[in-house]
Amino acid sequence: MNPSIINPYYDRLPGSYLFSTIAKKIAEYESAHKNADIIRLGIGDVTSPLIPEVIDAMHKAVNEMALKQSFRGYGPEQGYDFLREAIVRGEYAPRGIDVASDEIFVSDGSKCDVANIQELFAADVKIAIPDPVYPVCLDSNVMAGRTGSLDQVGLFEGVTYLAANAQNNFQPELPQNPVQLIYLCSPNNPTGTVLTRETLQKFVDYANRNGALILFDGAYNCYIRDDALPHSIFEIEGARTCAIEFRSFSKTAGFTGIRCAYTVIPKDLAKLHSMWNRRQTTKFNGVSYVTQRAAEAIYTEEGWRQTNEVIDGYMATAALIRSELTAAGYTVFGGEHAPYIWWKLPDGEKSFDFFDRLLARCEVVGTPGSGFGPMGEGYFRLTAFGDHERTKIALKRIKERL
Ligand code: MLT
């Protein structure tokens, strides 16, 4: 094969995707330490089983598929109306947010949607991304050739980084260079901090003033405990003319292995709404009927109660991590409205070095902050999605052995 037929931009990316690198390191450790008892607080994968309401709905849907009169083949690429309407009723209407069911596109994951959305934009649009942030936002644009090369500091040329750190209370400033696409993520992965209404309003006003678009990753919104904090970009005045929102059942309802999410594109952005519809109908055949019935089930009264019980459980683990690390003298952020704790490493230790030290001394896995961007260097992310009792053991090991 002639190498010139290859997309050259993939070579601009670091060797492997962050969580693949981590998985490889764990596998290497395990093969060298046969009796290892590793506690995984790295990738944000849920550990609680699906709630009974969801399981019942899935069983029922499977039974429907077994009968000729209720069997379903291809569903609508945009999602079944029953789920799109349930999302409006369960997520947006109670907060008085103006989102209609035909503005919701159901998909098999926010990761895919966040990565795929950039296809709708010109190759030379300038992007702004928070630093640190979920790596998919940046990597997908690198793959599309929308950035220059990686410099020595770890920054991609041509990208505007929106620093979010303790100095600015994790509220990034507006971009200093002209940009057309702005990624925002709140509650933020990895810092576990939340953008305030004032910050979001500032970005929405900027976007509307400058003809820019905000791509808002709200995958963790259900962990927000304080109703004064915005759950959705569409709570912000003016957002319907400048924002797209991504949400997921993965972290809300433990669907990481089931796969269901949705993206909201307001009809005020008519061109993008129609382009995404064109894209999905061309490249995607929808989420399975059984999965969509499962997702719908979290919005019954009992489903919502059970869902929130699980979320409360994860938040109790987040509170435990925060309090134990703080009591041990560490500085931590996040974890109050998000399932992630952002741990400041002592003495400026590099986050990948710390990963190795933590694994070797405590057999605990977390995620090195620098994997989320240069501002993440010197930090480490722990997830509250692990089993509560195992997390207690991890914290005990950290206190005793680190
Ligand atoms: C994470 O650990 O950051 C998440 O699990 C990644 C994801 O949701 O794809």
C-alpha cells in the first residue's frame, strides 16, 4: 500500500488513547505480579448494576421481540419518539428548559457524538478547548486535521486552550484568539468542577456575538447537587442560537455497557439540525429497541427514585475520597457535584510518575492528569464509580503506604 493514501493527521496524535495506555500499564503490572489486588479508580466506569426498573423494561422489550406482532426491525435513526419524549419530560421540562423532542437525537454514546460532531464543520475552523478536558474533544479534531502539530509543552498548534485551574476557580476565561467552535464540559471531566451560570452566560454571549458555536458536554449533569448550578447549557439565555448539548445514560444510569446517549440540537440552528439528521441517517442505524426501552424506564417515578439512589451512592464515595484525602493533608478539587476528584500532587510530581508509584505501593489505579491536557500535569484523577468498600481499602492503603 502506498503510504500517501493514509490520513497523515493521525500521526500527530500521541501513541495511544489515554485509557488504552492506562489499561496497558495495568495489564503489564498484573502480568508481573500474579497476586496483585488492584483497586481500579481510573477509567470512569460504573460498577453498580442496572436498576430493577431498567431490567424489567429490558425483559419486557426482549419478550416483545420474540413475538411476530410486536417484533421491531430498524428503528428511527433519531431515536424512538417514546424515548425522546421521555427525555423532555424527565430532564428538560421539570427545569423549565425549552427543548423539544425532535431536537433530541438518540445515539449509542456521547463519546461517539462528541467525536463525530466535528464532521459538520469546515476543515479550517478554529477550536477552543478547556484544559484539562476529556481527550476526545481534542483528539477527534487532531484526526480531522484541524490542528497543527504537538509542541514541546504538549500543546497543539492552532488550538486555543481555555485554562481551568485553582487560580481561576476552574472558570475559564473567554478565548483570547478568534475561534468558531468552543468545547465546554460541565461538570468537568476530569476536574469534577462545575461551570457557574455567570461563566456559561459569558460564553453564550461571546458565541452569539462572534458567530461561534458551543459544544457542551453535559454527561455528568445528574451529579450536580446544587440546583443553583446550571445542569444544561439551555438554561442560559441565548444558548438556543449557539449551542449543542451532549448527554449520556452511561453515568446517569449505569449504561456504559448498554450504550445510550443523546445530543440536543435546537431547531434555531436549523442548518446544523438538518446536517446532523443527514449524518445520522447516512451513517447510523439507531440504538436497539431494547436499549431505548431500558433508557425510558429511568423516567418513571420509581425508575427516577432508583436511579438517584445509585447516584447518591456514588456521591457518598466521592465525599469519602474527598474527606479522607483532605484529612491526610492533600489538596483536592471536584467531587461535590461530580463523580471525579482532582487530586493535587505534592511537590510537583509528574502525574504519570505518580501513577506508577501509586500502583507499585498501593495497587491503586487512577488517571494521570496530564492525559487530559498540559494543565492537568501535577494532578491525578480518582473516580467515585468504584465499589464503596474497595474504595475505602484504597484510601487506607494510600494513607498508610504512600
Ligand atoms: C473517563 O474515564 O473519562 C470516561 O469513562 C471516559 C468516557 O466516558 O468515555
